[in-house]
Amino acid sequence: MKLFIKLVVVAAALACARADVSHILHQGGYTTTTPQPGPPNPYVFSYQAGRAPGHVDRQHTEVSDGTGVVRGAFSYVDPKNQLRTVQYVADEHGFHPQLSHEQEDTEAVKQAKRKHFALYNRIAQEHAAEGVNGAPNAAYAAGPRNTEAVAYATHKHLSEFERIAAEHARMRAELEAQRLNNPQDDGQYHGEEEQYQHY
């Protein structure tokens, strides 16, 4: 009997020693396993709800075949007491809804659409006004136009540049005058003058 138990223990140890453990990783003293893809996991769910007991004003049903494609539908009663239903498919290309009713734009959305299409049409007309062989028209040949903000920043930069250049010219003139008035100190001012010649 003891021999039989020893044989079973040795057989179990050999089986463990020969087992494939390539999916186990040892990193930093922690043992982790690489997740293996499992079989498809389809599901189905459905629910109904309402604001009052026994009254259903919304419901949702969804089905997944486990391959990444989900189909479903949900319904609700809108503030105008109209039943609205949305059927959808979600797959690797995105979410694709189909509405049971025409979506009516609010006044804000209508105004935004008008503004967008007016701008779109203006830009399309500018792009359509091209010369022969696809050469851009004169407006585009002249280059991009600056916005007011860019024009203001450019003017501010150039004004500051001119102010600094004038200050350096004044300092250069002062050093030159000092050098002419004190010929014995010519070497002292020569290095400072060189400093301002770069501007």
C-alpha cells in the first residue's frame, strides 16, 4: 500500500513537472497569467420601467451573439406623450441607430445649421474660384490673411523690436562718443561696442 501511494505521488509530481506553464509570467516577484480568449459569451437582457406602479413608459431589450455584434431596441414616452422607439446595431464599425420618428431640430440647432452651411458655401465658392490648370486665384496666390489677433500681435512685436533697436543704437552712439573723448580707454569700450554691433 505504501508503495502504491509513493507511485501515485511520484506520478503526480512528474505530471506537474511536464505541464505547459508557458502562459505564466514572473515579473518583479509577482506571478501573473496571460488571459486566454474564451468562448463567445452571448447574452440577452430586457427590462421595463415606469413612473408609477403598473405603468410602463420605457423599455429596453438587447441581444449579443458573443462575436461583438449587439442588437437592441429601446422605447420611451417623450414629454409630448409620444412613444419613441430606437432600434440599433452596435458592431466593430460603431453604433447605428434607426429612429421610429423624424427628429425635429430645436431653434438653436436650426440657427447653428444655417450658420454652418453659410460658412461652408462661402468657403466652397472661394475654393471654386481657381484659375487655369488648378492654379489658385489671386486671393490665394497672395498668401494667407492674418486674423485681427495675429495682426495686433505682429504690430506689438514689431513696435517692441524697433524700440529695442533704437535703444541699442543710442547705447552704441554713447559708447562711440566716450571712446572718441577718451582715446586712452579705447580697449575698454571696444568689447562693449562689439556687444551692440550684433543688433
